[in-house]
Amino acid sequence: MGLLSDPHCRRALSRLVLRLNTPLCLLSYLLGLGWFLALPLPPLAPRTYMSENAMGSTMVEETFGMGERALSYAREFAGHKKKAGGMPVAWLERTMWSLGLEVHRQPFTLTLPFPDETRERYMVKGTNVYGILRAPRASSTEALVLSVPCSPGTHNNQALGLMLALAAHFRGQIYWAKDIIFLVNEHDLLGMEAWLEAYHDINLTEVQSSGALGRAGAIQAAISLELSSDVVTSLDVGVEGLNGQLPNLDLLNLFHAFCQKNGLLCTIQGKLPRPEGDSLPAYAHSLQTLLLMVLAQASGRPRGDHGLFLRYRIEAITLRGINSFRQYKYDLTTLGKTLEGMFRKLNNLLERLHQSYFFYLLPSLSRFVSIGLYMPAFGFLILVLILKALDLWMKLSKGETGNAERLWDGDRGIREEPRPGLLALVPPLVVCHAAGLALYFLPVLGQHVATQHFPVSEAEAVVLTLIAIYVAGMALPHNAHRALSGGSSDRGWMVLKLVALLYLALQLGCLALLNFSLGFILAATMVPAAAAVTPNGPRVLLGVLLVLGTPAVTLLLTIFLQRELEEAPAGLGEGWQLFLGALGEGLLQHHLYGSFLYPFLALGAHPCWLLLWNVLCWK
């Protein structure tokens, strides 16, 4: 503080910041990217470990041996589902009653904001069926959930058979201290959302339920199971939930420990375990897995039914059986033993999982990167915006404006022009945010008008209207500052850019605390354009850089990147169709489940990008 109080020291610091601003910004950006690329290395990605004492050992003796009975249930369920043309509710109720469970059904209806590609109508109707195994050793104060989505066709028949076999096995045990809920939900995430809202007696969406709902204790943990084959070669675990939420790392460690105990191959992001050693192939494999998790988390979409449990502070994961690695083969008995061991360990919990990490990245199932090690990568990117904002503030400050030419050799200084007041910033700010509001509200509200004038369906009308408003917004605000006198001066665009930089830094900083992956991707693409944009530079080059940094282009590029990492490259046509589907799905996820990705991009990131576009088109 003593140095800053000295005017000579302040002048020297100002001169240093002004002269070295561009090199410092470039260095900070490269450090941010370099830090992120170094995250899969062992020093930054230590081995996982169990923090919860009650689950610190896997020394339980699994006795499940009903693999053939699980297959019998699966075949019987498939026959009744085909005969009923959907979920066989009556058969499920009879079967669960015969196993000694307390059975309940939950009919629900939901009106969609617009019909997506998989549903032809606005109204979705379904029924959830679940059975409760009451704990013989305790009152109904706590519960665990094993859920299986009822999918169309033959998908997931084996998962339901295994769930019923586990229910029969669990019914004969006396050591349960928690209720166990066996849930079969229809329409995947829609049915799960309806059940969770009804179970917790809240109404976050417009879903309507009917019938008396039986309740067990407060849910401590949940596992969603998806199997589509009698033989499984590996179990893939899904951890990403709604809005990028993640379960407690101990639940993932528990799954990994029992897979190792039973010799079951487990994967994450569909990738085999990391090769041993510190070789380049091992690093490349870890980086690929890490990038896939970042892209999945940034999307804000749940990677399974477990993703909706996390909103209610319920730790949950989704287990998917994969039948693609031919050198490994496991039957349903092995899978049942793994699930039995996990539920027996969760049954021992005396409190909710809380000791391990909730914010992490996974380069593999055996290694993790904690929040304290990956946040510096984001911090270096945001530092670029702060440095640029500091540079503009010093040039605009009253004491330094007159000496700008002496402080920075080669700078021509700011012409002495009448200073625009804060009122000059009102037109661009109002127009840019009005474009964001239109982007948020009009696609859904105007779908009927679009279908009346164009030969498109409702879903296509919503997506095309969204694209049209997004592109039209680029043409609206760039002359708004001319509405007031003095608004076209150099000081005007510098003040506007200063506001835009601080606005963007604040948005991305808050976003990274909720969803690091989304914040980092937007920072990596938007920061270079935000720092470089100016009305006095090469307009075409800066315009191209700014367009490439827009959130829509970022979404398109991440789709191609994800397909490359999944080793299933997409062509231009397929990539464009995936892009259109992602737009519609993002809008639908917001209206159905409360995903904040679409409102953030429409009401926050897009108006901020339009402010930068306004700076480019200032003169």
C-alpha cells in the first residue's frame, strides 16, 4: 500500500501495465491453456482414495447367485412389454407383490413446450411403478434407490430382470437398516423427474401426478442401471448430472473398488483404463478421457437418470452395461454381486456422503483432479480480461489521459473529444439485452406463427426461429450509440469495451463455480476475441475472430471435437444436424428440467458478445 500511495510508483506501474499489456495477456492465456493440458499428469492428478470410513473396506461376502433367474425375469418382461405395446404395469405390480415388496404406481402427464423429434405430441403420459423393501432393523428414516428406465424395444430388459432378481435376494436378508426402493420409470428422464417431484412433494416443472404415493425414508444414494445384453463386457459409469453437477467422489470410488474386487472391467466415458506408466500414450489417453468429461459436463445434460437425483442432494450414478470389448465377458451373476456389495456398503452409512470431493475432473477412474488444481487454468484466462480492462481504465482515467503518449511509446493517445456520459452506453446495452430477451422468449412463443407461414414442424420452427434471431441480433446494435451526441467518440467505445470486459469476466467467474467445464470452454473461445476487438484494427480479421468466439460457433466446434474424441468423426452434414438437435434439446432441457445452459447463453453470454460486436462496428 505504501508503494501505491507514491505517485511516482503509480506512474511507473501504469507505464509497465500499458507497455506490457499485450505480452502479459498472451502469456496469461497460454499459461491457462498449458495448465489445463497438464491436468492429466500424475502430479496434478493423484490417485483416488476412499474418505468415508463406513465404506473404506470392501470386505463383504456377496452371496447373490440368481443370474439365471434374472434372465428369466428379463424374458418374461420382454414378452409382456411386447404384448402391452409399452410398459406392462399390471405384470410389474404382480411380480413385485409376489416378491414381498410394498408396491405403488404413479401415473403422470406432462405438456411439452414443443414436441421434440422423438415425440409427435405435446402431451406425454406414463406410469412409474416401484416397490419398497422395508428395513427390518430400523424405522423408515433412510432409503436407497435402484432404478431402471423402461425403454422402448428390447433396450434395458436385462436391467429390469436383474433388478427383480436383486429384490428377491435382498428380501431374504435381515441386515438392512435402510429401506430399498426398486423403481421402474417410464419415458426415462421425464418419468424420473415426475417421481422425484412427487416423492419430495414439490413442483419444479409442470408435471402432473395422480394417485397415492407411498414413501420410504430420506433417500441417501441411488444407482440407475441400464443393461441391454445377457453378456456384458464392461460397466461404464456416468457421473455428469443436470447443470454439470457431480456426485460425491466416494460413491464413484465404491463402484471402482467392487469392480476391482469382482474382476469386472469398468470404464468411464466409454474408455478403457489408463495404460500403466508415464508414457506419452498414457498421457494422451488420460487427456482424451478428461476432454470427454469436460464436454459432457459443459453440455449441462444428465448422462443418465441419476443426473436428476443430484438436484435433491442425493448422490447417484448411472451404470451401463457395454458389450463391445470381446476379450471380456461377464454374466448377470457377476453384475449382481457388484451391486449387492455396493448396496451393503451404502447400507452401513451413518450420514450422507460428505467427506470426499464434489468438484473434480476424472482423467481415469483411478485418478482425479480436485478443484484446487484445475481452477488456476480458468484463472489465467480470466486474468486476460482483467488486464485489458485495467489497460482501458488507465487510458480513460483523468490523471493519465493527458500523459498517455508519454506513458506508452508508440501510442498516439486519446483525442481530446467531448466525453460521452453514461447515457451514451444505454442504447447499446438496451438493444443487446433486448436481443437476448427475444432469443429467450420468441422461439417457443412464436412456433405457431412460424408453422402457419412455413412448411415446417413445431420443433423445426423453434430451432429455425432461434437461429434467425441469433443472426439478426448481429445487425441490430452496431449503430445504437449514434442516437446520442458524443456517442461515436473514441472514449465511447473504450468505455463500452471496459463494461463488456468486466461484464464477461463476472459472468464467466460465477459460471465456473457452478460448472467449471462450461466456464472454461467459453473463456477459452471468447477471451481472445474480447481482448483483441477494437474499431481501429483490421476489421475483417477481428470480425472473423469475434464470430468464431460466439457461443453458437463454440457449440458447433465442440460437437465435432466430441465425435473425434469418441473416434466416430462426423461429416459436415451430420455435424450440422447434430448442432440443430443440440439447440432444440438445450431449449427442451431448460423447460422440462430447469437446465440453466440456455438462459445463460441467451440472457448473459449472447448480449455480452453483442456488446463486443458493437465495439467492432463503432465507427
